Amino acid sequence: MSESHSHGTPSHAQSTLAISPLVQRARASRPDAGQNTGTGVQGRSGNVERGSVSHFTQTPHQERSPLVQKIQDVSHLATPAIMRHNGTAGSSLLASMTKNGLFGSTLPNTMRKSSTSMDAAEMRGSANGDCDSEDVNSEQNNMIDVSDLSSVEKLRLWRHDALMQHHYKTAEHIGDVIYTMTKDPNDAFWLAQVYYNQGSYVRAVELIFTDQLDAESIMCRYLAALCLFKLNKYEEALDIIGDSNPFQNEPCTSNSSDGGVKLESSICLLRGKIYVALSNMERAKECFKEAVQVDVKNYEAFDYLLSKHLLTTAEQWDLFGSLQFQDLDDNEEMIRCLYISRLSKYQNHKELENASNTLQNKYLLKENRIVKLAEIELLNNQSKFTQCMKLCEQVLEVDEYNPEVLPIYVQCLHSFSAKNKLFLLSHKLAENFPKSPVTWFAVATYYLTMGKVAEARKYFSRSSIMDPSFGYSWLGFAHTYVAEGEHEQALSAYSTAARFFPGTHLPHLYLGMQYNKMDDLSLAEEYFMIAYDMCPTDPLLLNELGVIYFKRQNYIKAKKYMKRAHDAIKNMKSESKAWISIVINLGHTYRKLGEDERAVKCFKTVLESSKPTATLWCSLGFLYLRMKKIEKAIDSFHKALALDQGNQASNKLLKTALEINAHMLIDEDHPMVISSNIRTMPKSQSINNEKKRTALGIGSFDPIIEAKRLKQGLSDHEDGDSMDIE
């Protein structure tokens, strides 16, 4: 063709929308049609870029994004028209796909032509006479007749419609014709985009490199690196986009003027993914942070940082404070609240609650996926598994295979040992998503619930190979070694998880628990304190710290942490079984400090709220014995032996309690005295009996001393195995 074409390509401050073939000036229908002609795409500095001076009538795609244009009412294009309750024509699926939509019109060419031939009377009829002739004429003037476009523009529309409707062979055929005619880098990009969507990554790379489009177009350079990333050629992809952001020292500007995501931000995101693939998590974290800081609309980068646990709680809130939400105009408050809802639930509870209320009440997003996910994460962190599972099932009723909710739902099912539900869910996932790490995580969890540790480990490993950044599988893999008592292998697996997921305290917590089991208290305390710096409110972590200090006989410090753990889990109203161990351990700490009444209260709380054990009844009996409440002590020891006849501590302590009870004075109010009509003996006789018992060593008998004597030889501890903390 003899027509000239624009070679203007988007700058790093713009988005892909800048070269969309559906973004038009429509000069014939705009009041400012005679202005700004013959200019190319402006870069960040506002200067016209190289090779951009040409006729915009040939390439009507350079001015601005449809996202910032006023959406025109094209409801009359619906077939048939859907009437709203107020009588105006509603919008159908086709009607919503306007030429000013995000990717342009998917309406057939014939429909576009017929749209311009409708007269004002038809339009007034569709609106029940609400529009006057002036409005209708204005509406008609704003419509663009496709027949007025050049032949190349029509081909671009054809190519774009085919691409959006996934007719890749058609899009490839027409795209190749267009690029042969124009040699426009933008047309090369769309042809390469077709190859990318087909999975033909090598062809896309060859197209870009053969014509050296990577040096001419930032967009083509980004797409070439993306294709190399898909081909697992990470070093080559990094060479194309650079190991750091080349635009980071340029003056900061507002977000992309076309309303899309800046190319600079997209390149930072891709750079981060490359570093993840290269196992350089620290550099990956910085790239993802830079991506969302460059453009707050890059939600994928923000989500990656949070969902993959790359940031600590403090780092998450610091990042949130650095984001430029003011560039979102009318959407600022809503997007700000949506981002808050994704942040860690361990602090700033008031802000999280306010954000949730705003989203649900002001923006009516109660049923939104992200809002529900935030609530599910909060319930899971608080170990409210019943409520969490119920909410998960509500979400999964609408979106059965939601990849963000499913891992949490699987954990809930495991906590309730819901084997049947896990079995059915695993089979559905394996049938429909065999290449998803969530699928094999669910399968592994099912086997772990069934006690088949070897099979569970196999599928946890398979899941982690599919996605090395899927933290659930790494922790599950390590848990299988713990189940078999293989501490060294468990330590190795937890250490790997701690390296991959620096933003979560769980790997450090589990490392500390393993070292605690191995009686390496120094290393255990070191890992617990690392976890404590990340999450100082986790009840399980606080309990473990208390256990460390209990073993070191620092009972004051042990009491401090165990009391905090008890208060935390009480405030959460948690359903976790961990609260039983926390309350029992707190009771033993009170016992060591001589606070017997508080210790008794702790043990009785557990006995009333959970299944009793022989060990717990023995501990309570010992406390009663020390408090000289002999009858209650005997009763407690009998209950312990009823549950476990072989409990040696209960047998010996019961013998002691019975011996003490046999030498006690019978009180005058005792039923035996009343029923036998035994008179109170003379004072002189009572004194003689007391002297006799003292002489025999009975009157000075102390149950505490006797209990200590009986415990000698059983354990190095005062109260033996039955008194161990959990």
C-alpha cells in the first residue's frame, strides 16, 4: 500500500491499551477534531517519540484508553433488546462489548454498519420517548461508521475480533497479512500476541528478534522476555529486560494516562517471577514491591507478595503506606480498602475492620471474592474452623474450584478429620485440574488424614515440584517426617520452607518445636524468638516459649508467656485443640509457683470442657493432696485409675492419700459420728489422744512431704511423668 502508517509504540509509562486498534480519535464526531493531528504517542517526558509522525487516520489507536472515555449507550445493538424496569433498553452480552470496551468491539462488521443507520425515531422508541431529538442526534454523531475506516484499519478490527474470540488461526492469518503490509512494530506485537496465546512461544520470539523489534518497541521487548520465561530460559529473559529497573531513576509520574497498567510495572513483575524461578527470593521480593509501587493497579504483584508470604507483617503495612492510591481518582477509597483486606491479620485490627465494613456497606461488596477471602483468612488465623469451613463452602458453592479458598478449606477438613469430604474433593480436583499444585496438596492431605504418611509425602512433594512457591505443600511435606519421628529430615524441610517464605513465622515455629523435642533449648529459643518478632500474638508460639522457660525452671517467665497464650486464645474464641495444652501448661506453671488454687481452676476447666485423661485427674489429685483436701484427692485418684489402671503415679499417690486419711481425726460433724450417736469425748481424753498420735509421728504427718517421698525414684521431677507439661 502507498499509505503511510504510524510506527509510534507505547513508552514504559503507558500500557498495552496505547496500541489497541479500537482506541480511536473519532475526529469526525468530536468537537476538537481539528486539534492534535499528526502527533505520535508521547512518552513520560511529553516529547514525541521517534518515528511517530504520520497520519492517524491510518492507525486510529494512539490517543487514549477506552477506560477513560465515556461509555456510550449502545443498548440498541442488543438482539433482541432487553428492557429495563424504567423502560429504557438494557444491555445484553453483545451490547456490553462496545468498540470502546477494554479490548474493543466483538460485534460483527454487519452489526456495526447497521448501528449507524438507525434513525432517531427508533432510538426514541427504544427509550419510550425519554430522549429528545437533540440527544439522539448527538448519540448518532458519536457513533463511528466502520465503512469510513481504511482497509488496514478494517483488517486490524478483524484481527482483533478473532483474537478476542479465540479464533487464533484467523488472527494469525490476518495479523501476518497486516504486518507484511505495514511493517509497524505495533502490528508485529499483535501478531506475536497471537502466537503467545497459541502457546507458540518460540515463533513469537523469532518474529520479534528477526526484525529486531525488541530494540524498537518496549512492548515487543516485554513480550519476548515473557515468551522466554514460558520456555524456562530465565537467564535469557533477564538479559532482555535487565536485572534491575532501568527507569527507576527517572522522575516519578502519575499512573498510565490511558487507565491501564504501566509497561514498566509489568516488566518489574516479570523480573520478579524470573528471580522466583531462579530461587532468588530476596531479589524477587524487591521486584514485586517495585512493580506495585510504580503502578498501584498491578494487583498481581501485590497479591504475589502476600499470598507467597514474601513480606513480614510490618513490611506489608510499610509497603501499603508507600502506594499511590490517589492516582485512582474515584476508585481510590474502594481499592485502598480492598488492598487493606489482603494484609496480615496479626495487627491493625481496627483498620481491617473499618475496611471490611466500608466494602460491605458502602460499596455493597459483601459477596465479593476478595472480601470473603479476607474474612476466611481471619477466621483461619483465629482457629475458628467451624465458621471458617462454613464460609469456605459458601464461596465454593459459587466458585467450586477457587484456588485461593481451596487450600484453607482443605486444612479445615483435615482439622475435623473429614475423610469423606477430602476424598471427594481430591477426586474432583484430580479429574479437572491435574496440573494444579492445589490438587495434589488436597490428595496429600487426604492421605495424611488417613494416616498413610508415605503416600502423603509423595503427593506433597509432587505439589511442591509443580509450584515451588506453594507454601502449604512445603509445610505438609515436613509434617510427614514429624509424624514418623524423623527429626533431621523434618528440620531440613522446615529450613527450606523458611528460606522460601520469609514472610510467615510458621517454619521458624516448627523448627523451634523440633529442637525443643530434641532438648536443644538454645536453638529452640532462637527460632521461637525469630517467629515471635514476626507474629507476637500467635497462642501456639507463646505457649512454646513458655515451655522452654518451664524446662529451664524459670517459672516466672514461663507464666508470663503461657498467660499471654491463654488470654490470646480466649479472646479469639478459638476452636483449636491447642487451647487444652495451653491451659494445662499454665496450670502446671501455677503449681510450680505455689499458686495451687489457680492451678486447680485450670485443670478443672479442661476436665469440664474436654475429654478427661488419667494424667489430668492425677495432677488435680496431687494438688488436692498438697492442699490437704484429702477426700477430693482420693476421689481424683480413683477417677484417674478408672481411666488407666496402670497409672503408677496415681496408684502411689492414692496409697499415700488413704494412709493420711486413716490417721485423721473424725470430725464431730462427720455422718459416721452423728449416725452412731458418739458423744464428744472429754477434753482431757482428746489431749491424751493427740499426744499419742504425736508420739507416733502421725500428728505431724505432712502430705506434701509424703508425696515427695513417694515420688523419689520415679522421676527427676517433683511430680513425675504425670505432671509433665504438654
